[in-house]
Amino acid sequence: MTSLVEKTDNFVSELFKKELPDSCIYHNYDHTKRVFKSTKEILDSVNLSDEDKEVLLLTALLHDTGYSRSSDNHEEHSAEIAREFLTQHQVPREIIDNVNTHIMATKMEHVPISLSEKIIRDADASHFAKAYYGETSELLRQEFKLNNVCNLNSSEWLKINIDLFQNKHHYYTEYALTHWQPKKEQNLSKMIEEHTRIKKERKKEKLKKMLKEESPEKGIQTLFRVTLRNHLKLSDIADTKANILLSVNAIIISLALSNLIPKLDNPSNQYLIYPTMIFLFFSIVSIVLSVLATRPNVTSGEFTRKEIEEKKVNLLFFGNFHKMPLDEYKWAMTELMDDKEYIYDSMIKDLYFLGKVLHKKYKILRITYTVFIIGIVSSVISFALAFNTLQ
């Protein structure tokens, strides 16, 4: 490293420490040293004069110093800073102009002509062929975002980088084409794989979203599920209550038939006839009402195609189809499943008629319990009066 190159390196390091904005997380001294190292790497493989090599090394160090002033037109700012610095160190004008020309050659849209321009361009893009390319690329994306250059998400940035690798960037020197191009192709393949994976995931998410929109909403599903479960629980409770009354009254009648009625043949027990009859009468009525509360009501079990087409049949209730052939029922269910409105209509009807059945059960149960209470009370009173009359 010549004395001038060493002084330039120190100058750039101090300049970036003092004046480079914190938002420049990619175009900083680390990037500059990477370009400098890559430039030396290519220079070792070519035959250039010492002066040309020095120009390229100075260009590598000074090419991004313009970011200390502005990210806009940073090449022009870099050329200006380079001219000021090199002039202070009494560098010949020809070398200064040459450095500035090569700094301007680092613009992405510039097509390099000379070998030296090709070298600096390849060195500036050497990170395309590095294993850490993904990390440096993300730093550049974040830098653009911080400096309001562009605000792209990871997927959009990946797409731009793939296009850059495939259509806009090329290595020019023989060294870069031999040593860096294969690794660049590997990085491109990784980006394409990642982009394909993201596209597949987005397609799956889009499909899930479409299916979710087409299927009944979760709230509606929960509504029908909870309401149906509550109806079934209430029906079970009603049947249990009716069974309790049946059991209790059956026990009462059994005890009366075995212990009380045989004693009525005795003339001395004639006063117990009416209380016993009242007792048995209310027990029998309670049993009849309990049976009516749990007595199933099965409908015809048949329907016509016209009723299905007019959506008048609730296929969710077995009483509407238990006499139908399997083929007819399968056809009807297919018609139901193809029509979301018909599904909702059938579920609503199912809930409605379950509610009607529950109303009937609980109405009869209420009457049954009332009759049972009246019967118990009346029987006790009649037995008490009968004993008082005897005395």
C-alpha cells in the first residue's frame, strides 16, 4: 500500500466516523474496505501499471464518501470530496481526473468501457458472490427505508434483487467471471427458491381466506352448535323429569295395591275407600301425563322431489326421511349441500321444531307436576278427614 493510499484510507475512516449519518448502515467504512479488498484481489490477476493500480485503489476508498453529505447524487459528492482531498495532497491533476472518472463509473446505469472501469465495477458488486450476500442486501434495504429512498417489504425486495441478478448486473472481468459468477448463480438460485416458497405460502393463505369467506362464518357455526346442544340437554332433562315422575307414581301404586287396597274389604276400613281412590286417581293421571310428555311423534317419513326443489323439507330430522329409499335421500342431501341458503334454512327449521317439541314436553311436565302436587296434598287431606270422621 502506497503512502497516498494509506493516507486516503485514514481520511475515509475519519470522515465516516465524524460525518456519515447513522442511517447509512450499508454504505459505510465496512463496505468501502470490502470493495478495496475485492479491487486488490482482481488487480493481482491482471497486468496494469502501478499508477493505474493506485488510481483504482484510491477510487475504491473514495467512491462512497459522498454519502457523508447526501445519499442523492452521492457519486458527484464523492468525486468532489476526492478532488478536494487529493488536491490538498498535491496529487497530479491527471490522477485526480482519473479517480473522478472511475468514481462516476460506479453508477449502476453506467456501462464500463476500459478494463479499469470493469475492475472497479466488479469490485463494487463483489458481495453478490459472497455467502453473506443476504445480510448485506438486508442492510441495504433497511438503509433505503431509513433514508426514504424506498420502503419495500422482504418479498418485494427479493423480487427486485432477482431481477437485478438476472437482467441488470453482469461481471465484466475474467477474474470475476471465473471466481465470482458461480457463487453469484448460487445466490440467485437461493433467492428464486425463497421467492417460490413465499409465493406458495401466499397462495395457500389466499386459498384459506377464500374458503373461509365461502364457508359459514365461525360465529354462525358456534351459534347453531351451542343452540342445538342446549336444546338436546333440555330435552334430556325433560325426559329425566318425566321418568322420575313415572317411577315415583309406579312405586306409589305398587304400594297401594299391595298394602292398602286389600284392607278395604274389611267393613271397618270402609272410610279409607275415598281417600285411596283419590290417591290412586292422581297417581294414574300423573303417570299418563308423564308418558305423554315423552311419547315420540314420528311423521310420515317421505318427501317428494318437488318439496326438495321448493326447500320445504328439513332433511336434518329423521322423521322426514326414514321411509325414503337410500338413492332418493342421497340425492336430496346432495341438493342440500350444494345450496348454502338451504343448509341454513334446514338448520333453522331443525332448531325451531326442536323448540316446539321442548315447549310441548315442558308444558305437559308442568301440568304433571301440578297434578302430582295436588294429588299428594288432596290425598293427605282426605286421609286426615277420614280418620277424623272415624273418631
